Amino acid sequence: MPNWKKIGCAVDFSETSRAAMEEAADLAARSEAEMLLIHAFEVPGAPADLPPPPDSLKATRAELEKKLAGWGAEAARRSGRGVVTAVVDGPAADEVARCARERGADLLVVGTHGRRGLRHLVVGSVAERLVRVAHCPVLVIRGRA
């Protein structure tokens, strides 16, 4: 087994990302690695000249940080290891990759919804992009059926 020291995991609070978090926690336990849970917050498509009110963004960010801390506590219980959380702003794949690189993750775990066809073309795949832009290996976990 590779000697991972820090395992990053992208979460969007879906059941698919829960499966990824659980896998990352199990890997962290086996390799005695620290975990980094990352959630990317993309500001909803407001026109550039009319950004959302700062108080609204601040409240949303605080809510996301609280929710991510709960996931972090769950991951810590499951892994028996330290867990650090980070809410980052911007496009999910790019910001998760940047955060993981800056914080020294040597593996990223991410869930995929497994969309196909037109929906995949329209929505795209964060997991697919993350595989292309990440500085380290990416383990993609398929969502539960």
C-alpha cells in the first residue's frame, strides 16, 4: 500500500460524496494518514455587476463550514485520525485541486454520480476534471445505486 500522509476528499454533501468520505476515512485509518475534507462553494450565477449581498455570502459560508465540520467529525470517528476541513470559493475541480496541492495532499478521493449522455454533457463531471488537473493521484468512487 502506498505511504500516504494526507488524504484529501472533495465533498458536496451528496450520498455519493459520503461514500467517497467513508472510503477516504478507511484509507486514512489503514495508512495512518491525516484527512483533508474540501467543499467548493460556487457563488450562484449572479451577473458580474450585481454580486450577491456580502451578508448573504457570509451566512452561507458559515453554514457550509458548520456542515463540513460535522462531516469532519464523522470522518475522524471513522478513521481515528485527524481531519482538517476547508471551504474554498470557485469552480469545484480547480479549487479542490488547488487546495489539495497547497495543503500537501498526496491522494484525492472524490465521488462520481456516474451521469451519462446529455446530462453529462450539460452538467459535466467534477471528478473527471479533477483527474485532469490534480497534482496527485485521484481515487474516484462511484455512487451507491
